[in-house]
Amino acid sequence: MLKAVRRTFGIVAFFALIFGAIKTSFQWLARSEDDNHEIFIDEEEREDIF
């Protein structure tokens, strides 16, 4: 029983580690100001389309 609980905790910790790494990488990418994939450059272009 204790072995099953330890394995379950290990699996949950592993997925939490993976999720944290992915979240951190997305935050690091979002911090970059050289985003050439923006749809709207500024507010005026956004107002022109709508």
C-alpha cells in the first residue's frame, strides 16, 4: 500500500515538474519583446478593422 502511494506521488510530482517547466518556458517566451507574430501593431489598426 505504501509503495502504491509513493508511486502515485512520484507520478504526480513528475507531471507537476513537466507542467512547471512548460509554464516557465511560455512565460520566458512571452517576456521577449521581439514578437513578430502580433496580429495588431497598435490600437489604431485594431480600431480600423472593427
